[in-house]
Amino acid sequence: MLKLIREGGRNHPWLLKSLVGALALAFVITMGWWGFGQPQTDAVASVGKLNVSRAEYRTAYQNLYRLYKEQLPGDFEDETLKQLTIDGLIERKLWLLAAEDLGLTVTPGELRETILQREGFQQNGRFDADLYRRVLAANRLTPALFESQVTFDLLIEKARTVVSESVALSPAEVEEAQALKARQSKADPSSGTSAYSRILRDILFQKQQRALTAYRVAMQAKTPIEIHRELL
């Protein structure tokens, strides 16, 4: 499923990257409901002090539905799409709460630089303000809403990076990598130091993914979450 979603955004990777949730679900959110502690009377779910509004959920669901129709013609379970949508939105809120707990912020300079570097807003290798506004308008986004979304995407990315970079390989894991390299050398004597580096990266990546999952699960365990399924 996630592979299909990623392929669905291949034509516009710059926009997809800025608008996806922590699990790379292709949710193009177009409402201004991201703020912390803002009351919502139409929330379909609450994640701590953050809410998932009905409009937010509907927009995310419609975009996910459209991707599935394009990539997977035929029948598919509507309940599955509903669950994927709400799970992705809840996970996104959890990482926003994590970013706040970690004291992370995004400076105006970081936001500006991120947007200026998007290829989709460039003409002849340079940022084009008119193109920027036209592209956003075509996607029913105002600059203020889009920049809010990018800000929160950066916060989530920072939170995940902090958690990932807190992980290091233990001596036992380094020994495991050395043993794997030794076995590969017997099977393929031409494999060199690059193979050992790749093994180390793979082991570290797997450990980082486990750390991210554990952190998210811990956040979920301590955060009150309520889903109003009758509104989905």
C-alpha cells in the first residue's frame, strides 16, 4: 500500500514531500487547523491537546482515495482507507507533540530556505515568486497555509531526526557486522570495505527504525487519544 502511495506522488515529489505524514502517507492537507491548543468543535479525533478536524480528515481521505483509484483500479475496502487516514493523521499529531516536548522550533530562515530550494517553484534554477503563487493556487493552497504546513513538516522531521540520531551501534552490533562481513568475504572475496560500511549502515538504520517506533509507541501510550468513528 505504501509503495502505491509513494508512486502516486512521483509526478510531484516536491509537493508530496512537504505534505506527507510520518509514515509517508500522501495526505495533502489544505486547512489551517495545525495550531496547538486551538478548540475544535467538529473534531473527528483528539490527540492530547491537538485535534483532527472533520475538514482535515475529509481532505486527507479524499486524496488517499484518489490515489488508490489511480493506482489500484477496482474495489478496495473503504474501512481500510478510513483507518489508514486516521492512523496517519494521529501519528502526525503525535510527532508534533514530540517536537514540542523536545523544545524544537523552525526559524523563519529555515522555512524560507526550504521553500526557495523546492524545484517545483523554480524557473531556470531560481525561485520564481509568481510561479510559487500559481502552483499553490492550483492546489487550492494559500501561501500562509502552505508555509504553515511546511513548518510543521520540518518540526516532524526534526523530531524524528533527534530520535534517530540518539541511537548508536553497540560493540556487540559492531561485532555482528564484522561477522557478516567475514561471511560475505568468503562467499565473495571481491567485496571490500564498502560492503562493511553498508552492513553497518543497514544495522544502524534498522536500530533507528526500532527507536522511532518505540518513541512513537511511548508517545501514544502517554497521550490521550479519542476517535469519534461515527464521524469518519
